[in-house]
Amino acid sequence: MITIKEGRNEMQNYENEVIGKLSSIENILKRKDKKLFTFKEACDHLDYSPSFLYKLTCKKLIPFHKPMGRKIFFFKNEIEKWIAENENNEMLWDNNQRIIDGK
């Protein structure tokens, strides 16, 4: 039998889970119409870790823009084109987890 306190805790956990999922959906919908991504937004859009995306930009393997040498930005259409062009081009990793061009 569940006590009232346990029931309230379960409801609170469920509520927090629903709010988290709604926030995720809201972020996806905001990105949908966005044309320019910040570095963090590009990580979220691509589902890449910041370190992996940074490696791709350092090796110039993904299109990006760095106006005046400051923050890195990505155009959504360029990222989507890059994804389509590299769909079958796997990134190979050596034993030290470094990116190696895979063609």
C-alpha cells in the first residue's frame, strides 16, 4: 500500500519528467525555424559532444563561420547539406580517439 507522502513524491517525479520532456520539445521547435546556430545549439542539433564538434571544426571537416575570430557559428542549411553529403562517410577513430578522415 502506498502512503500519501509516497504518492505525492511519485506525482512530483512524474511532473518533473513531463516538464523535462516538454522543455525538450520546445527546444526542438525553436531550432526548427532557426537559420543560424551557436556552437552549443549545433551540438544539440547534431547530437554531438562539444569536444567532438570542436575537433570537426579544428580539422575543418564541417562548415562553420567564425566572424572576427570569436564565437563559432553554423548555418543550418550548411549543416544539413554536410550531413547529406557525409551520410556514408564514416569517421574512423584510432586507438587514441583522434578523428581520422574516413574515405
